[in-house]
Amino acid sequence: MPPAPASKTPECVFSKEELSKYDGKASDDAPVYMAVRDLWSDDLETTVFDVSAGRNFYGPGGPYASFAGHDASYALAMGSLDPADIDKPLDDCDPKHLQALEEWFKKFDSKYPRVGRLE
């Protein structure tokens, strides 16, 4: 049996406090990171993506700026831009919302580099 493939996620582990520093507000070229839960990974990890290339969307002043420096999983699952839906657990998401989250995860994974995971 071949060995299991290695995770594509770097070993860097971010606390929520550490992740919050990557909201792009420090300077015009400051990195912008956000976290998205991968529901189909073996350990249900929440992956941190470097979305700096999408600064016009996720950086200061962008339509999704509230996601920067946070776990946006619940908000993405619910299709919400409400800041109250940032960093929330997925407890009340139904299968339809979880499927939406998985589609978002795939989109981010295909477009932005992984830089670590949320603890």
C-alpha cells in the first residue's frame, strides 16, 4: 500500500490572535490571510490562506475585508457578510451550507497559497 499523501498545508500554526494581525491594515503591502475550514480533511483542519493577491477583495476597503485575519468558514457557509458571522463555529450549519463551504474551500485552495492552519 502506498504511503498517504503529505498534507499540502505548511506546518505553521496560527492562533486566532496571531491570525488577526494579518488583516492587511499595517501597510499597503502587508500580507492578508484568512482561514477556511476543510470539511473533508482527515483532521477537519482550518487552513490559513494568503489572499494578498486578492487584496482588492479581502484587504482594507474591499467588499470581503471583514474576512481578513479571521476564520471566515461560517460566513462563507451561510453566504453572509455580517461581521457577527466571522469566527463562529459551524454547529448550526445544515448539509446545504456545509456543501457551500466546501465549494468555497476548493475555490480558495485552487487560487491562493496555503500558509498554515488555525489551532
